[in-house]
Amino acid sequence: MRTYAKMKKQEAAAALQEFLEERPHALENLTRYLAEHSDDTVNLDGTVESLTPIWRWVKSVLTERTTETPESDASTSPTWLRYGIGIEPTLSPESIAIIDGVISYLCRVVEQGAPGAQWRVGHHRIKAYMWQNHAMLVHNSEEVPLVDLVPGLARGQASGRLPSDDDKLARIAAAVIKRLNGTDEETVAEDEPLIEVEDLGEDALRGRELEVSLREDIAHEYSREVDRLVKTLAKEDGITAAFREDREVLLVTTPSWNTAQLQEWVTRYIDENIHNLKR
């Protein structure tokens, strides 16, 4: 099965259509689950404010997959997982279904708040663009990977490694709506992607190496925070070593992580710990 990174144009267009067709059903499943398992504090009224109680509730029900969890049929997984990292490393099947519904609801809230935005396939002239062929919500020159913001947040929450505040989804939605409406100059996307990850292959002494290139403003303006990122990453399961090769480049040795997994982890860490410093 092709991942987003390896799709041709027609395949990426079909994957986007598939994602959009999945949204109503995923939201229906979430609505039904909420009716059976939540209290009256969760109300899907389409407002940005409603994302705070729903994320508070989601945090309380997320669970991790276990060694006894059977491997799911990839063909039945939602598109963001099937064409993304492929196999879910952290969330239980029940949590995947919940997050799929939350993605649908977040999309609805943002679509209502930024009615001029449209869905299209992610594309950028820069090599190894991390959101190439992903489902992107766009308006004029703004392109937001809205779908991909939620799974990483959920994995960090379920594992306990990167817990988030109750209003995290609400803050994400508010910032994205401002960005897509062109009313927040500070959130205008840079031409250069946030990070790029490259597989350098096997080193004779150190083993398999992945290289992370950081965007210049992150590497220079938040150098101390990047140092903390490296120290935290080095403690993760499956990471043998992590260090700054120079100010803008991290070198990571791992026998098990792939480029997509590392890219997601670093992006999530930056969003949780560095982007917050700009607000």
C-alpha cells in the first residue's frame, strides 16, 4: 500500500476524496459514542469553545494498544493512518476510532470559522516536504495540515509522554481559523518547512542514522529549547543516541524508528514546547 510520500498525483487526489468521504461516518460514530459514554458537558455545537470539553473528555478515555492487541486490517484504517505511518504505534483500536471522529469535528469547526478555505492535496516545491500529498485545508497561500495535528497529540496524551491542556484543540482551531482568514500575520507559514528528516542508512559503528534539519528560526531563536528536545528524544524507547551535529541539524541513531515516526515526534514536541513560546 502506498504511503502519502510515494503517491502519484492521481493517487493523492483519490486519497483526499476518500478522506472527505470518511468524515460524516466518523463524526456519526463519535456522536453515538458520546451519547453512550459522556455526560452533558460535551456538546458538538460547532463552536471553537466546544473543543475544550470534548478534548477534556477524550483525554479521559484514550488508551494505549497492548502486546495483546491484534494487528488491525490496514484496509479498514482511516486514511490519515493508512496512508500516513501505516500501523498505529500507540493508540488502541477504540482510541483510533474516537480520534477519527474528533478529526472530523475539528475539521467542521474550522471549516465553519474559515468558510473561504478548501481542501486540496498538499504540495510544495521543497524536496521532502513533510505534508506532501496529505489532506490540507487551504486558503490563498496558507496551507494547514489540520488532519495531522490530532493523532500526534493523542499519542502523546495516551502514552503520558506529552500531555496536553484541556483547551489545546480549541487553541489550535482558533489559530488555524485566524491563519486561514488572513487575520494573524504571525501565523503566516514560512516557505521553508518546519523540519525535514532524512534516512542516512547504516553507519558501520553507530548503526542506522536519521538526520533532522530544523528551520532556521527554530534552530537559532530557540536554541536552548532545541537542546532540551534532543535530551528528551534521547530518552525515548528505540532511540540509541541523539545529538546536535550543528545548530540546525540533529543526528539520531535508532534501530526501530522510521523517518515518519521521528518527523511526527519532533513536530509534536516543537508544537507543544516551542511554538507556545511565541504566543
